Amino acid sequence: MLKKMLCNKNDSLIEVMRNINDNAMGIAFIVDDELKLCGTVTDGDIRRALLKDSGFDEKVINIISKDFIYGEVGESYDSLISKISYKVKIIPLVDKEFKVIDFFEYKHDIYFPVAIPNLNGNEFKYLTDAFMSSWISSSGEYIHKFEESFSRYSDCDYGIAVSNGTVALHLALITLGIGSEDEVIIPDLTFAATINTVLHANATPVIVDIEEDSWCIDPQEIEKAITSKTKAIIPVHIYGQSCDMRAIMKIAKKYNLKVIEDCAEAHGAMFEGKKVGSFGDIGCFSFYGNKVITTGEGGMCVTNTQELDKSMRILRDHGMSKTKRYWHDVIGYNYRMTNLQAAIGLAQLERIDIIHQNRRKYENNYKNILPKDKVTFQNDIENRSRITWLVSILLDESVNREEYIQKLKEKGIDARPFFYPLSDMEIYKEYCKNETPITHKLSEVGLNLPTYESLKSMSEIENILGDMQ
């Protein structure tokens, strides 16, 4: 890690920023050619310098402060702690020749959030390129590149980038003509965006139960809920697990229903060797900060139908004609993604396979740490290739979930319960006509643990969890 924190005094600001981004520590130690300490620079120092008209090519030696904090090898812990403040949490350690050979980091308040994005690929490079091109709004080459690359990754012919995952669902519903007096079948275990978008489209959601082994919407419950008003199904690939798309598409064909796949948590998951999002009429993805890949906020609709692609693009862009500028044939929306967001998304997508590998590694680490008699992990089901979005577990009934979550938080580990059943909330109760026992059973014992590509302190989590056994 120390190597990633060292920068030469003649390095440019952009080179130092890349180093800081790569080490994920928020600081760089500036040294001369003999590795002697010249000073320290934080990401905040660089931002302030850029705001004061320093350029990206400015040498870092020109912005470092003469007053910087450092420690000496062999210095006592109490002495090093005395140099720590709310602003300074990491200090370099030097030897007698003032060469940097280590660093001291204060970790009194260890905190592991459920999810953190990792931006150590080409994100900064592409973002800077988009910024310097002046195409920072909803036009630019990165939008086209991201749409094309993501749709291809998702086994689809077309991709339409949008401002977030929620509007992706709403755009899909509107494009497919779902509206007043139409019913849309959804699972009880899902984030509220799924049901909210149905209501925003003035349609009626119909809540049904889930499968116990996959935690996804139950095809048998879908078929039971179908009426003459049913127009669509929204299968949610929950927590990275694929729904039974063979059964769902068979039902859709039988009853002439539209299928909108909610893939917000399942980038790259597959059913029978084919990516989720490519089975239904439209697949909808989210690129929120806690997702597998992120653009901060953002989303994508994917489809294999050219007409749907054309319609979604018009509706996304205010309903404006593609051949006659400022002429509107339909009432549309401003659901566009910016070129800056797309630049980040493209860089994220380049590393998605590595991201998946790293997330699964951490899930396997949890499997080695947590007691098998108290915890059940998400199933790997035949013909379904799930991804690890968040490590999702079911606690044994002997474990009080709320007490367990509180103990984790006291140790600095964030953990979140599964989504509450939609049918338990007053604003949605009327849309559930039948009992949903599986949803309620799993919702009461489900837990999501910290999971992200750069979870570098897994050993610390292992020690904390080990002490709690």
C-alpha cells in the first residue's frame, strides 16, 4: 500500500490524483528522487488548487504546504496519536534520513458501509475527457458508447441510457402502453421503485408471493393472479438472483402479456446461459452508487425490438421528433443521462467481470467466517447464474436479527435487513389480495452484509465477526 501512496515532487496534479484514487486513502506522500519526504497532499488539497486556477499539469510540489504532519519510525503510539486530528487521520513515517518507509493510520472509528463504489479503472480518465470536451450534458460520445457496450453485454441489440433505474421502469411501462385500468403483476419482496412506477403510470399493481429457494417472484402465483385486466409482469431479479424466466415467458406468451425485467440488482446474472434483461420486452437496470456498476445516479433500458428502442428514445427526450427539432408528437419526459455519467459507466463496465469475481470472493470469505448452523446463504440454482450484489443471508430463527444488527453497528459494520413486504405498508396494502407467507418469512430473517469490490479490510471484518460467535 505504501508504494501506491508515494508520488514524486515533479508529478503533475492529475498523476497524483490518479495515485490517490488508486490507493483509496485520500492522501499522497510527496517525495524527492531519494524518497525523502517533501510534504503531503490530500484529494481536497488538489481540488482547492484546481479551483484557484492551477492546471492539471501543475507540479504537485507547487501546491504542498510547508507545514505538514509526519512521524518518525520508533515514535511512541501516544506521540503519534497526539498528531492526529479530525482533519489528519494518516501520517507518513520517516527514518533518520527523512525517507518515507511506513505510515500511521488512526482507526478508532472503523466503519464498513454496506456498499462503496470502486473507481480505480478508467473512470477519472474518461470523466476528464468528457469534461474537457465540454460535452457535459445529455449529448456526447460516451452516452453512445455506454449504451452500445452495455446493451451488448446484456445480450440485447439496443440500450437507452436514462437518469436512474426508477425512470427506466416508468419509461418501459409508458412505452409499452401500460396505463389506466391495466394491471401489472409484481413480487411482494422488492424495493418500492417497482410498485411506485406502476402507480406513476396510472396502472394497478398486483402483488404476489415469491419462491422460497430463489427469493424471486413465483410463476405459479403469477398465473393465479392473472385477470382480464392484466397487461404486464415485472419479474424482479432480487439480490442478484435470476427469476425463472422460462416459466414467466411461457405465461406471458399464453396470456399475451408484456414483460418488463427489473434488473436493478442483477447486472450480468443469467438464466440458462442468457443474460437477464434480454428475455422480456424491456430490461431495466440501475446504476445507483450501491449497484454492481455505477454512474452515481443513472439507469438503462435494454431491448431487442427496434420499434421499442425508437419509442423510448423519443419519450426519454421530451417527446421531441428525431427528424424535426423542437417538434413534439407525443408528451415526453426528460429522463436523459449526462455524458459525464456515461463516461464513468463505460469505465465501470470495462471492469465488470473483475468486479463480479471480487464480490464473489468476499461472499466466499463470509461463508468461511459465519457459523453454518446460524446462517443460510443465497442459493446457487441449476440453470440460474446469480451474481453477488450484496452478500445476502438468512439468519436462523434462534438469532434475534435486530440485536445482531445492533451488535454489528457497535463494531462499525453496517448491515441491512431485507426489504419489508410491500403488502405490509399502508400505501400498498390494497394491491395484495392474497397471503404472501414466503415473502414474510424471508423478510423477517434476511440480512445484507457489506459487499463491494474493494472491501480491503476483510480481515478486520473476520476478526469482528469471529469475536461475536
